[in-house]
Amino acid sequence: MNNSPLLKIEELRTYFYSRTKQAFIRSVDGVDLEVNKGDTLGIVGESGSGKSVSMLSIMGLIAARPGIITGQVWYQQEQARINLLAGLQDHVQVSKNDGRIMSVEKTDLAWQRRLEKNMLGIRGKEIAMIFQNPKSAMNPFFTIGHQIVENITRHTQYKSRKEAKERALYWLERVKIDSPQLRFYNYPYGLSGGMCQRAMIATALSSEAKLLIADEPTTGLDATIQARIADLLEELRAQTGVTIVLISHDMGVIGRLSNKIAVMYGGRVMESGPAQAVIDHADGKSHPYTEALLKSIPREDNMSSQGHLNSIDGEVLDTINVPRGCRFASRCQRINKSIEKMCLNEEPPLATVSDGHKIRCWHFAGV
Amino acid sequence: MMVSRSAKPVVLYLTRELYVTFFLLIGVSLVVFAVLYSAPGDPLAAVFGGQVLSDAQREEMMRNLGISNTWYGQYWSWLVKLFNGDFGTSLRSGQPVLGEVTKLAKNTFYLTFGAMFFSLMIALPIAIYLAKRGTDRLGWVLMMFAYTTSAVPLFWSAYIVIYIYTRFFNTLPIGLATGESMNFTQMMLPVFMLGLGSGIISETVRFLRDEISRVFSEDYVRTARAKGVSVWKHALTEALIIPVSEMIASKIPFVIGGAIIVEQIFNWPGIGRMAWQAAQDRDYPVIMCITLVTALIVRLTSLLQKTLYVIVNPRASQETKTS
């Protein structure tokens, strides 16, 4: 039982129907991921790579019309292993060859109901989530204390107001908010961004969820605050043993916190594996996209000859008309004559290069 | 310092707003007076049963009655009396105006707020349905219903309803003013008609639908969903309480306007019908008093709405405290 991962995502697809274009936008297009207990999985990728959407899908936070989700998300509860997306496939037509969503039932009501039913007892209780822009992600009409207490009475054994309040104060202290007794009665607008993010972390953890999904928790905060929030997350993980999925476009934050990394591009996982193996990109040992991402971290040795920071040329993938071949091919620097044909015509498989380290690239497929 | 929800910012806010209300009412009375003064028709002639008076007769009568020649003189004497609690006497009935108006204002109050309530009872479910489900087949029907009720003019639909009512019940659904005993449906018919026909349903539906869908896509509502707690509890304040109170406050003048027509048609003894009558009789003191009372009702409603807003919105109460 210990061996089975806490969260196993198989063939997750999240499409959005665009009315104006009369086509599906394939935001997440067949994602497979595993998160083991106690791990911190960092998902990295540029905007539009589908990293946020895939995690929102796991929580069922994609609303039907225009969104639609299929695939399996196996969540390991104490006794049973449950599929969070069970039954959703019944309402969609899926292509037999490649599993793409072809069409959706006319009414998505049943789909939405099924999703809500699946998520009952999972959201908040088993999987908690924190978001970016904490000030808008906390309810401006309720006090911080209220929002934590609400989570505690709902999901834990502390049901009475007094107990729940004590517990909330305990969590406010855990996330190192100064004078929690006062902050308890504050509204979100009265707190700074960093403070608000701490309050949100306290809220999320207060339900004693086993998995914490952090959706760009440091984005939009000052650089110094970013580092402190990252440290706090790391500290809390070490203390509580909570499993974390960290979404970020910031390689720095990802490298600092996670022991596993998944790199996403165009709705697909391009590379995944232990943090060390992924980050070590010398001599073309990692995916060209990962390499390009790592080369665009603001650092002295990443400066180009003109003194600019390296960047990835080209446009973000068009997720409506997804190319036949490798999704990154049009922007790839390491594409060469010998494999060009493959790159443009056939999507590479996720090849295992070393223990747990997988790369989706033709450079590695043959090896 | 501990920040608690004390009533203090609200009180502070209200006192300031009441000052504004005072000057606002003075302004309203001045404008209405100016309009009445420059309007054709002679109130003195009305007093004397519609005789045409010669200039000499008028001069003499005005001197006898102590009426000033100038408009500001006349306004001033009205205003001084007003501050002594005297709204003057009706030119038509000879009764003190204030007593009559307040007696009838009560009926208009029931009519307008009853109609408002009825409109909201129809508009709210439609708005929620449209916000949650979008314009599907039922949604389309509901929306068309809302638009149709608002598009049909009240003076026409009210007569149609009276016609239908008399066909099926063999009585007229009117006559509250005549003191006949009436059953509940008869009493409620004007309220329903005003609620349907005052034109606020479609606007309420549109406004609320947009507000609800906007609030439900707010980040904090998504957070509530991710927490597995009641989404409506989190969205309630911004998606319903604030927009509904705004809607009531901003639409009450329109409903009062519609009440004049409904009171006329259904013989409802309210100030709308009284104002209509007074306008025909050139009964200036009555018109002035009704205008002031109506302005006061409108103003108080919007004050109430703003107070509510300050109470439910912690941020707003913070702002009023510091400003």
C-alpha cells in the first residue's frame, strides 16, 4: 500500500470549447503524473502550458461549459483508491486512437453533477488548494478568522466554536503571522499580500488535508516575500508531512522546494523526474524545453553576448490546431537533420532515461 | 487597536447624509415651486371655481390673502410655514395638506413596496437560473417573459387585467377608495400589476444575472469551492445582498411613477392619485407636499441601501471611518 502513489493522474484531458472558433482548445492534453506521499512535485512551464488547468481539473474547479475534463485521477485514501473523475467519460465521446475528446453531450448538467458528487469529501478535506493573488482569493467580506474556522469546523473533529477558534489561532501561529489574536479579526484588505498568503496557507492546512496544491503561491508577491513564503512552505511540509504539488513558472522556486519536477508544455508533460536529474541540464541531458527554461533564469551565466537574458524564441503553442509531431518542435533549438522528420511528424513517447526520469523527446527515444 | 464591527462609522455616515438630505429637499421644493410658478393656470381662479378674474380683482385678492407678488416672496412664505410644521391647506378641500398626504402616503407605500417585492420575487429566480444555466431553452423563455412584462405599457395591461377579471369574477377589482369591502386578490391585483408592469423586472434580471455570474467567477468563490464549503454563503453578500439593495434603491422612483398610473386605474387611494387630482386642480400646496414626501421616500430608500452597504461591506465601513 505504501508503494502506491497518493495521487496518480492518467490521461488527464481538459478541453475548453471555443464558440467563436467552433473548436476545442486543448489546454491539458493527456497528462500522466504521479505524486508520492511526502513528495513535493514541482510543475513548471510557461503560461498556457496547462499546469494550472490540470491541477484545477483535479479539484474539479473547471466549470462545465466551456470546460470539459476526462481521464483518471486516482487518489489514495486510507482504505480505498478512488478515481476523482469516475463516470465523467460517460458524457463525452473520446477518439479511439488517441483518446482525444471529440464531442460532448448537449447538456453538461449531468457531467457537472457527477463531478460535484465525486469531489464531495475530497475538496478541502483531502486535497486543499492555495492560489495566487491571495488578496482576491480570500473572501473580502469575512474575517480571516472566520474563513479558517469555517474550514476547521467543516473538515476536522474540532466542531465547537471555541475549539475551532483555538485551532485557527494555532494555525495562524504556525504560518508565522504576527499577533494572531488580532489578525484573527482582520479582513483580507487589512493585510499585506505576503500576510494574506500566509493566512491562506493556514486556511488550507487547517483542514489537515493530505495533499496541498499550491497554484503559483508566490506569484505577485515581492521577491523577498516570495522567498519567505517558499521557506514557510518547505518548513510546514517538513513538520506536517503534507504532500505538495507546487505549480510555478519560476524555476527558482520550483528548484528550491521540490524533490520531483514535471515540465509541461502545450498541455503535455515533457519531462518528469527527480529534481536533481531534471535540473542538471549540462551536455543536453534534459529536454530541450527544460534546458531553455533553465537558461532563462536571471543569472550571470545565462546572459547572452549582447547582455540580454536568454529567452525562448517563437510563439506559445496553438492549442487548437496542435501539430502532429512534437509540440515543441517549432521552437526547438536542438532539432537536427537526423531526427527532423520524426520531430515534425510524430509525437515522441515519454522515454525513461534513468530511474524515474522520463523525457518526451526524439533525442532520447532511441537510446 | 482591535477592529470590530461597531456601529460608529454608520452613525457618522448617516448624520452626514442627513444634512445632505435636508439641502436636497430644499432644492427639490425650490425646483418644483419654480416649475409650478411658471406653469400656465391660475390657482386663484381654481379657488373661485374657475372664474376668469380681472387683474384688479386678482391684485385685491392677493393683498387680502397676504400673498406676495414675487415668486421668491411666495416661496419664502411657504418655506417659513413649512418650518413651523405647516404644509398649508389644500385649495380644493380646505383641509391641512400634511394630514391628508400622510394618510394616503401609507397606501402608496404599501403599493410601491409590495410591487417592488413582487417584482423581485419574479426577477430573482430568473436571474439566478440564467446566471447558473445560461440561456438554454427554459432560460430563453424566462428571459422573454421578463422582457415582455417590462415592455408592455402599464396603462394598457392594467385595463386588460381588469377586463379579464370582470369577465371571470363579475366584479370590478377596483374601489378601495370607495370603501367597499374587498377580498385579497382584489387588493393584491394592483400590487401585482405594478410589480409586473413597472418595467423593473427585465432590468433587475439583467443586472442580477451579470452580477451573479461575475461574483461566481471571482477568485474568492473559487477558493470557497476548493475548500469544500458552501459557495452561496461566500457569494451571498456580493452576488445578492448588495445588488438587490442597489436595485431597490435605484428603481423605487420608477415604481412610484408607475404607482400614479396604477392608483388612477384601480382607484387606489394613494398619493399618486392625489397628485394627479391636485395637478388638474392647480392645488399647489398639495403638489408641493406630495413632491416632498416622495422625494423623502426615495432619498430614505437610498440612504437605507447605503447604510446596508456600509454594514455588510467591512471595507466600506473602514473607508467611512477614515474619511
